[in-house]
Amino acid sequence: MNPGMNAALNSGMAPVATPWFFYALAGLAVLSGVLVITLRNAVHAALALIVTLLSVASLYLMLYAPFVAGVQIVVYAGGIMVLFLFVIMLVNIERSSKERRFNRIWPAGLAAACALLALFVSAFVKGKALFMDRGMPLPESSNTQQIATMLYGEAGRMGQYTFAFEIASLLLLVAILGAVIMTKKKI
Amino acid sequence: MVPITTVHYLVVAAALFVLGVIGVLIRRNVVIVLMSIELILNAVNLNLVAFSRMWGTIHGQANLQGQVFAIFIIVDAAAEAAVGLGILIAFFRNKETVNVDEIDLLKW
């Protein structure tokens, strides 16, 4: 416990979020994102997307959002990516790993994406003063409880997002029905 | 070392977003296009959670509206991935291809 760490804790800075963790995780996320869009084999691209999802979940942990990180790992990396891998194996695109990767108008797509990137860069350079960092260390231990209060309500009242929560479960029901009907051989 | 501010997370989210857009526009394989859409949704989630951290507290409690929004987006991504892959399977049963430029049955 050196006095420098004590000063950092007293001044309200986040004690556990060292910049090296951020740069490593952010670099890993962007690198595996590049791998997702350039790999030839679809299974390799799905594995690269799993690496991206896990590094983004670690970035959520750095942002004091442990519940969203847990939901991301369990639902996104553990559910949606497994669904993708099942469909890749069903569709059996062994042949497509020997075909052309990019379509014929790829320069136009790349130019449009570069224009979008230029727009983002100009927004960050010009509007840097808009994103003032308050730097408050949010308590992690009550994060799940507070999200549950917003979603489910407490003490007989409905939460702020209880209605949206019920609509989301209805959305999942409709999506399950749609997926089952789409994949039946005879409706 | 400069401390990590909100703009750092926004830059990472913007990079992931642009990579997802490039993947949607460039790749021929439909499954990889759907995976690029998941990249876009993850970039938006990272933006939301970074802003929820930036806005501090409200009524004395932590302002977690961005995180709740991110949870709803994850739910929506699951529903959309299921339906999109169902459509892909239904189409693959007819035409045996997963390339977007060969899925052109409307111009008969």
C-alpha cells in the first residue's frame, strides 16, 4: 500500500481500472472484430466473434456494470453464438470456404464505411468537451439489486421498466414461434 | 499514462461499429453478415454502458438506465438472430446457397 495508491483512492479515481487493462481488452476486441469480417471459414469467424463478446464483457466489468457483463456472457456468448454455430453446421457451408469472400462492389462498401468512420472521428475531435467524465466509482455490490428494482419494481410498485420487460418477453415468444415455423418442412 | 475517460470507450465502440458495417456491406456469406450485425449491436451496447457510467447518480442512486437499455438490446439481438437464422435455413432448403448475391429469386 504505497501513498500514491491512497491518494488515488481519496481523489475518487477508479482504483482497479488501470489503463493497461483497457488497452489490452480494447485491442483484443477490435482485433477479433477484424478477424470476424475477414476470415474465410465461418466457424473461425464465429469463434472470433466469441472472443469479441468476451472482451466487451470485460470492458463492461471495467465500467462497473457486472450484471450486464454476466448477461452478455451467458446470453450472448453462451446462447446466441451457440445458435450461430448450430446453424453453420446445419447449413454445411464447407463449399463456401473455397469461394470468393467479398462481393463484387466491395470498394463502394468500404468507401461508405470510411465516410462513416470519418464522421465518427470528427464527432470525437470536435465534441470532446461534451463527454465530461464524472469519475464516480459506482458500487458494484448493489448493481444487480438496483437493476432488479428498475425492472421488477419494489414494495408493491411497478418498476420503471416493468412494462418494457413484459413486452420483451412477448418479443421472445414471438421470435421463438417465428423460428420454429420458419424451419418446419411443412407448415 | 492518461486516465481512461468516457471518450476512450466511445472510440472503441465506434471502431466496432464501423467494422460491423464493413462486414455487412462486403461479405458474401449470409451467416457472417448476421454476425457483423451482432458486432454493431455490441458497439451500441458499449456506448450505452459507457454513458451510463458517465452520468453518475440520480436521486442518490446510481443511474443505471443505460445498463437496462443494454440488457433489452441483448434480448432483442437474441430474438433477431433466431429469426434471421430461421429464414436462412428455410432459404437454404430451397436453393442450397448461402451467398447473398445468389439469393436473387425475385428477379425470375
